[in-house]
Amino acid sequence: ERQWLCPPGKGLLLSMILQPSLELQDLPQLTLLGGIAVAESIRQLTGCDAGIKWPNDILINGKKVCGILAHNSLRGRHFTSVVLGIGINVNLKSSQLPEDCRETTTSLMIESGGKVSRFELLKNLLLIWDELYFRFLGEGHSFLRSKWLANNVTLGREVTIKRDHGIIRGKAVDISPSGSLILSLPDGSRMEFLAEDVSLGKENYNARI
């Protein structure tokens, strides 16, 4: 029940159709890989310190600048393709952001202080994605994990996860080979979450590895 709102010509909105040779349980890792590509392309082009909030948001100075969503096309128990959708706020002014999320959302122009070429951003993103994607297909989770750790702003922080039956709080400590977020709970146990609504708490500034 959420919308992505973007005035014409102000954002970069795209979908990539992928047909990787992966097992069904490994597909969520493509969302994480997309986050790495977006964060690295933003930093390279604008110098803004973009980081990944698990699983699919890109933040700059604690505010969301990009969302990523993967949709799998299935035939029985087998998938035929993955559509990876990416939406980046590029040249929006504060007044063009929805009123109810101006405190939590930003754009590249706001953060960098100047207009950003959407064409150059797209070119950077696709070049970086191409390299990451084929290395991931060849090297697997170990490559993905090292790149994600270098770009994340999630691990080492207290997080709140909203579920239908209540709220779970814990410390984000790792990601699993399936792309799940691993939380350390107050009782010392650990739980994995694959796709949840996550809010970040106090930051441990040593979270990036």
C-alpha cells in the first residue's frame, strides 16, 4: 500500500529483466546486489556517502534516496525471470517531495548541492551493475557479502522489525547466504528475517566493515 511518487524528469526509474542461473532460494540476493550497485554509483558520481539499509533502501545522511524491489516470475517451482525495479530521487527539490515524508526522504540534488545528470547516473549504474552481476554469478555469496558489508549502514545498529503479529527488536549482526538479515535478540538468541519492514535505531559508526 505504498507509492513511489516522482515528478517527470526529476528521478531515475528503471527496471532490469534478469535471467540468472540461480536457485530459487538465492534470488533475494539480487536485491542486495542492486543496492550495492546503486550505492557505489551514487558515491562515484556525486561524492555523497550513500549506504544500504537492509534490504532495499539507499540512504544518504539517514534519509531515503532510492528504493529497490525485485519481482520473480515463476512457472511451477521454477523461475523464468527476475524484474529488478530501481527508483532514485535525483533532481527533486525539498518542496517536490511528499509532505508526509520530507523528514525521511531526500534527493541527490539536495544532498550534493547541485543538479545531477540522470544520463550519467544511469550510465554509471549500468556499468557498475554489469561488473557486479557477473562477478556475483561466478563467485557467489562470498563476493556479495564482502561488497554488501562495505556498503551497508544496517549492521551494528539496534533495529525494529514490524510484523503482522507484533514488533521484534534486536541488533543487526549479519546477513545469511540467502540474503536474510540476522538479528541478535535481547535473550541471546538469533533470528533471520528475509523481507520485513525495518526501522533503524542508534548507529554504531563502526558498522561498515
